[in-house]
Amino acid sequence: MDSDLEEHLRAAFRDKLQLLHAELRAARGGTVPGRDAATLLPSARVLLKRREVAEVEQELQRQREEFRQRMERLAQRREELARREEQHRDVVLKFDASLQAAAARRERALRRADEQRARAVAQETEAARLHRELTGLQQHRERLARRLRSLRRFGDYLRDALASMGQFQDVLAMLVHFGVLAGARAALAQEAEAGQERLAQGRAQLQQYQEETSTELQGTNSELAQVHTRLEAARQDVLQ
């Protein structure tokens, strides 16, 4: 773009110079009518040449000033464009940063929402478990209360028995005493059961011995019968 502008200015400057030369020639012809430039005196030609050079220099200076002003305006436009581009770039960067910040905030909000939903589900699950546990404890408490009411008459009976016996300090001591007696009774019952088992084993062994002895006796009787038969046969042989 700069080279095109410079070439355009050069072409315009050349056109201006050609036009200026033509105007100078026309002016020179009007200043000295009826005379050719070759017929002028050398001093006049020098003055005319100096005048032409001065006019050309003035025109060149004017063209330079115009070119300088144009270049300044162009530089100003470039600076303005650069500022606008910088501002636009800043706006774009700020917009991108705001978009990224908004996306990050949205991501954090979604993550917090997921965490809150997970905590809510966990709390609901824990609340349901605690409710079931509380219900179970209440039911167990009711069963214990019913059991206590059902055992209350036995407590009254034990207190009456304690008062009538007079040998125990309190119900707990009496229960411990009867617990010891119950343990001894259970031990005796277990020992008796063990004796019954040993007796049953002895009876079984005796029956097995009797069966084995009976079998042996039967075998012996059979052998004796065979011997008796052989003896009878031998005696018959002798008698014959």
C-alpha cells in the first residue's frame, strides 16, 4: 500500500513538473513577446533560469509539504488503526477471559450441584437407615416393656418369698442361691445322664457277649453232636 501511494505521488509530481514547465514557457513567451529565448542576453537567461529553478523549488517544496502532510495523516491513520486493533484485541481478550471465567463458574456450579445432590442422597439414605434403626429400637423397647410387665408378678412373688424365708438379704442373693442350686442340679442331671449312657453301653456290651457266647455254645453243641454221631457209627461197626 505504501509503495502504491509513493508511486502515485511520484506520477503526480512528474505531471505537476511538466505542467509547470509548460506554464513557465508560456509565461516566458508572454514576458518577452516577439523574441526567442536564444536572443535573450546571458544575464536575462540566467535570471530566467533562476526564476524557473526558484519556481520549481517552490513547487517541489509545496509537493514535499503535501507529501509530508499526507504521510503524517497516513501515520496518524496507521496509529489510529493500531490503537483500534489493540482496543479490539483487548476487547476480544477480555471477552474470551469472561467466557472462560463464565465456563469455569458454570463448571464449578455444576460440580457443586452434583456434590449437593450426592450429599442429599447420602443424607436421605442415612435418614432412612436411622429411621429403620429407631423403629427397631422402639419395637425392642416395647417388647422389653411387655416382658417387664409379664415378669412383674414374678418379682412380686420373689419379694413375697424373700419376706417369708427371711434367710436372704435381697432378691438378688436369693436368685444367686437358687442359681447355684439350679447349676448343681443340672450338673447332677448331666452326671446321671452320663451314668445312664455308661449303663446302656454296659448292657449293650453284655448283650453282645451273651450273643457271642450263645453262638460259641451252639457251635460246640454242633461239634458234640457230630462227635456223638461218629461214636455211634463206630460202635455199630464194632458190634457188627
